[in-house]
Amino acid sequence: MIGPPAPPALQVAAVSFGAMAARVGPRTSRLDVQASGRIIARLRLAPGPRRVRVPLPGGLHPVRVRAVGPGGARWSRTVRARVLPPSATRAGRVPGFVDRRLQADVRAASERLPAVTGVYVQHLVTGCGAAVNADAQFPAASTLKVAILVDAVRRGGAGALRATLDSMIIDSSDRAANAVLGSTGAARVTQTLHDLELRRSLVRRPYIIEDARQRLPVRTEAQPALATNFITTPYELARLMVAIHRGAIGRGGVGRLGIGRRAAQRELLVRLLDVRDGSKLAAGLPSSVPLAHKSGFTDQVKHDGGMIYLRRGPVVAVAMSWSAGGVSDQSGNRFIADVARAAARRLGGGGRCQGLPLRAPRR
């Protein structure tokens, strides 16, 4: 009696782009692909052992693959896959242009919030986007934990600090961030930011632990008070996120710091994909859209910034807000979600933009 074929061996990368690989034995005639408990593909195979490309939808999924043959069927083990759409491999080298409808949406969202706001959104393939007060310096709160992470990976400390880095990024722990910074790390993190040509961003000291085709206008329209140890701008936070994205697909970015593609995926992008805060950018997106981001918040600020991986290409989106009198969770989070919702709606097909190229502000 012929038994069922050998179970497929799944090859899982830190981040997959639309598919993963499976190795099957000689008697497998069909593969059934299951993601998040649902069969998403049935692949007919010619006889013989082979490596098969298994298509997957975007998102974070438990994945199983079933090999079917003359003697029956066998499942693979379940693996956890972080899947970005194939278009995420496109980095884009185009300048930024205003999408007028998105610019109007972002401006309206900013004006509804009684606070100083800053926004930078750009589709990385077409360049279409919007910007409001994008060069203003804001108290960065937890968003610059991304810079602490990049610096730790750059200096080869990620392995020994794995659990601490997870806590710092995924759960946004200030104590974990301070443990990574140590006593002299702030200046090093600032230097890493400057090495990425992000000179309006800085880290002064560890976190204080308390209880409880017109140009995209990269300029300062209003300025928050900066009695804080962590400072950045919407534009520079966007550039930091793009640097991580480009490093993860092997197109420069943090690669200029000596961080290789696999390390950028495994140590940087994966953690940003696993961030637990679903109340800001994530709240404005369908659950099926992968989001690599880092939020930050205090009583006075509500921020979020990251990469939205739409089917037609990646979009960087940053929304920041500050008020001396405080920004409520409800209103601040709604503002950020509105920016994400508008970005996905207007840039889902790449956007429509015309005008002059984006130029960084002269200093």
C-alpha cells in the first residue's frame, strides 16, 4: 500500500514578498495552501521533487501547506509568515509631487485638530503625496526608538539585546529603550541619524520614566516647544522609515551604515511590522494591509510614522501633533487614522500628481 507523500518543507524568510518557498517530495501531485485557517490556493504539480513558489496574501499569517498524492495527504508544520505584497520590493527614486486631493484631505484633517500638526505622506513609486508643516521639529516621544534600534543593529548589539529590543519597539517600553541607550548612547544615536543625513533629529538623554508637481511643501508653519530629549520632524521621520525600507530590499538606505539586507529585515523591519499599537495609523487601514510603523505619545503629543504596504507600492506616512494643553487620545488618534485612511484611499493606485520636484529645505 502506498502511503501519503512526505510533508512539504516550508522555507520561511524573515519577511516574504507575496510568496514563500516549499520543497516537496516526488509523489506530490497537488499543494493546498492555507493562511489564517483558510485555503487560499490549490497548486497542481508535475511529478518529481521540486521547490515550489507558494503564493500568500499580505499580512501576518499562520501558514500550513498540504501535500496531496496517490496515497493521501500530509500537512506541513504551521509557520508564522510576515508577508508584504510583491510591489514592496520597489524603492522608487522619484522626487515628490503634490496629489492635490490628498493634500486637501491632509490639510482638512490637520485643521480639525486643535493642536500643532505635521504630516508627510509619499508613494515611493510615483512620488505622489502630501505635506503639511513637515519640517517643524516636534518632541519625538517614542518614535525615535526606531533610531535607537537602527543604531543598536549598526553597532552589532542586536543579538545580545534581542528581548530588550523587542520590548522597546513592539511594546514601546521606555525602560527597555534606556537599557539600550546606556549611559553614553544618546550621542551615538544622534550621530547615526546624522550619518543618514537627518540633521533636524536628535537624542539628548534617556527617556524620563514617569508613572502613569507643485512641490511637497517641506517647511515649518508652526513650531512646538522643544523642552524634550528626543526631537524629530515629520519629514525626517519619514526619511528614517524609508531608509529602513530601502535597506530591507537591498536598495541602500540603512545599508549605508553597514546593515545588510537580511539584518534590516530580521532586526528592523520585522519589529516594526510587529508593533502592537493599533490605535493610530493602523486604525485607518484595512486589517489586510501590512504596516511597519512606530507610534509615540505623551499627554502633549500623539505621533505615528511608518511604511504602508499597498498593493500598488509602498507609501511612507507620518502624522505628528502637539499641544501645550494636551492632545487627547481620542482626537489625536483619530487625526492620525484619518491621515492613514486618506493616504490609502488616494494613493491606492499610485495617486495623481503634477508640479515641481520635492526639494529638501535649504539651511
